[in-house]
Amino acid sequence: MTTTVRLPLRVEQALATYCVEARRTKSEVIVELLEQRFMGTQTERTPYELAQEAGFIGCLSGKSAGKSVAKAQAGSTKERVVAAIRKKHGKKPVP
């Protein structure tokens, strides 16, 4: 079936550039995009999924991860500072 579509100049230029780079015809690209749109094969990703994919969300790896976990297990920052001061000045911790 033949269908005629009027495209804005910028869209037509972008399509032509893409087709040359991808070595595909305009028809192939347009049909593929319409199939994705109407058949639901393309799902929109949520902001969470995008952030996870970019590496902003997830567990840490490497040497720094072990240090972070060890610090978290040792107590809060305040507790560590108080312990360091007591150690430096030779005072026993208060029960």
C-alpha cells in the first residue's frame, strides 16, 4: 500500500542522513518505526531504569565498596570521632 506523508524539512533531512549512515531505505526505517509505535514493541523506560542504566543506581564495586561497608558497620561518624578522641587522650569509654 502506498501512503504519502509530508515531513517538515528538518525531519526529512534527519531521515535522509540516518538512511545514508545506516544504509537503509526511507521506507524500511519508517515501516520499522510505525511497527514499533503501533505494535507496542518499544516500551518507554522509566526514569529509574534510565538512571540504573547510566550507572547512577546500583551497588558499589571495587576496593572503595569494602571500605564503605566497614565504616557503616563501625558506627556513626559521631561515634567514631568520639572513640578517636578518647583513644588519643587515653580516656576510657563511658558504658
